[in-house]
Amino acid sequence: MTNRLDRDFSALALFRYTLPSILSLLFMSLYQMVDAIFISNFVGENALASMNIVYPVISVMLAITLMLTTGGSAIVARKMGEGKEQEAKEDFTVIMLTAAVLAAVLSLLSMLFMQPLLRFLGATPALYDDCLGYLGTLIPFMPMAALQIVFSTFLITAGRPGLGFFLTAVSGVSNIILDYVLMVPLDMGIEGSAWGTVAGYLIASVPALLYFSFQRRGSLYFVRPKFRARMLGFSCFNGSSEMVSNLSVSVTTLLFNKLALHYMEEAGVTAVTVVLYAQFLLTAVFMGFIGGAAPIISFNLGSGNQKRQATLFRHCTFTVLLMTAVVVVASYLLARPIVSVYIRQSSDIFPLALHGFLLFAVSYLFAGFNIYASGLFTALHNGKVSAIISVLRTFVLLVLSLLLLPRFIGADGIWLAVPVAEFLACLVSVGYLIGYRKQYHFTFGLRKKTELDA
């Protein structure tokens, strides 16, 4: 069977191949936004703040899964490019099992230490019950959330991005419908939103589990696992940037919340929640694009086709820059409608959230390129550079900005911390792309015919 990754991709063909991945990420971000919208409108603004308070716990679990999945997908795709089909299937099976087991262990630990965990996260007496209801419902089902991430990534590697998008779309629509039914007619509050999310996990993961278990005609499916410690270790190292990004989100969300409470009280936490959920939606296009393109990059690395890789890099870079322009314009044109979806314009919190959104939106000028650069180096098996970019943009530079800027300019420093961090990280990303241009055959813009074209 011909591997769907083994071909030349024009710019249009690349966009078509990555489109399901982009749409999948958009759907995932949209149905998480719907959770927040329904909670804010049908339960209350304190419940929305509670949802943000417990997010770091969920983020830690998903971060570990992303580390295994993104790092492992690059390994599997490269082995497919090298013609090691059986070994690729064995590695895929081991990665899936490892992700599920780790998620189960972390879920159990979270359930055992739920109360001290919530106190550590900053759940105030006014928020504690909602935090407990939401997190307590989700935690037992985190292994299924982990499998959803594994399968959505490896369906792209298997050349079936359309199936991945279909499952994500169905789970997202189901989540939206169940959110409304459980929270409005059945009046289940924030727990109803959590049960809708659980249903989304199951709808997305169970059919994919059956697909990889029973179909035997594709390029990837489950086989008897063969444990390779070195493969798992390199998967973790290569995917460490994705884990760091999500772990950093946990830490920085906690820091955002504490600073917002200090400078703007509980209204500030709600405003921060709105801005961070909008960020996930607006950056989803970049994460989806590099998620869809990464298996192609890794496959070309394995096959050794330098000309194809150079062309692919040019197409990817052009697409990311074009998407950046679209996202920046959209973020400013749609700022008021986006904020009003979460918070009524008559609310005292609305002007605060809108002001924060407009300042924060500057970050979209640089965020997409940083996400692309980090994902590109992961796909090229250069986990070190990928991790450096991620650590800088999502943790080191961001934490420094959060700690320093509010001291000088007050609450506005909270909103401007991410734009400053993304700008500085973008300088680093560009530097690495230039520095590695010969090793990985990066070409910028139009070029003259070289030995690669011979």
C-alpha cells in the first residue's frame, strides 16, 4: 500500500492535508469555549473562574500525553519513511499503552489528594464547591482524554486526517448539545458541563480505538507491542517542548490568577479566563497546521529527500505568515463579540476583559511563528532546540514578564506579559532557523537552482 505521506506537496496540497488537523484543533478549542460560555451564562461568573482555577491539573495530565505523542509520532513517521513499517507499528502501540497507563496513575493520585490540591491551586471558599464538582467529574476519565490526543495525532501520521477531524467534530457537537441539556433543562450546574466534556472524550476515542484495533489495510494499526526503552526515552525528549508548553500553562495560569486577584480581585480572574480561552481558539490554527505538517516533515527526514524537504519548508513558512495576518486582523475586528460571548456587555467585568483582550492580542503577531518553529524542530528530531523555544516563550520569558511588568505599569502589565514574551521568543526562533538552514535545508523565499534540484 502506498504511504500517503510519500509524495510531493504543493502549497495547496499541503493546506488540504493539514486542514483537517486545523479544523480539529479549532473544534476542540470551540467546544472548550462552549463549556466556558455555558458556565458563565447559566451557572455564573464565579463558576467560570473555578473552571480556570482547576485547569492546571488537567493541563499537567495532557502535557505528559502530548510529550509522548508528538515526540513518538515524529519517530514513527521517520521509521515509516525509512521503510521500517513493522517497527513503526510496534512503537505506536507502546506509545498508546504508555499514555493510557500514565493518565490512569495521575488520575488516581489526583482523586486521593483532591482537597489539598484544590487549596494549593487557590480555590477560595466562594469557588471551592464548583472547583470540586468540575474537577471531580473529569478526573476519572482522563485516560480517555489521553487516548483522544494519541489517536488524533496518529490518525494524521497514518494518512487519515479526515477521520480524525470527523471524530473531533462529532465529539465537539455532542459536547455542545449535552452541555445545554445537562446545564439548562436538567440544571446540573458546572458538573453538567464536565459530563458533557466526558462524553466528548469517549465519542472521540472509542471509535479510533476500534479503528486501530481491527483495520489491517492502513499504514498504522495495533500489533503486539515490543517495548524499547530507548524509543520511549527519545519520544519524551523529542516531545519535551510540547510537555513544557502545557506544564508552563499550568504554572503561568496559576500566576495569572494570583496576580489578577491581587490587582483586580475576583473580577480579574474572570477576565483572565476569557482572554486565555480566546487565546486557545486563536492559536489553534497554528497548532493544527504544524500538527498536520509534522508527519510529512518527519517522513521526508527518514526518506532523505532533501529537495522535497526544502520545498515543504517554504510552503509551511509562507502558510504560517499568511495565517498570522488573518488571526491578528480577526482578533481586533472580533474583540468585542468574542468577549461578549462570555460576559454580558452590561456587566462591570466586560470593560476590564475587553481592555485586557486588546492588549493581549498583540501577542498573535509572534505566537504563530513560535509555535511553528518549535513544532518544526520536534518533527526534525531536534528536541533540544524545540524545548528551548518552548521553555522561553511559555515559561522563562513569560514568568519574568509577569513578575516585572505589573510592578511598573500595574494591571496592564499582566495583559502585556504574553506579547513581550512572544516577541523575544520570536527573535530566538528566527535565529535558530537561520542557524540550522544548511543542516535541514531551510530556504527562505524564492531561490536559485541548487544541487538539490539536480
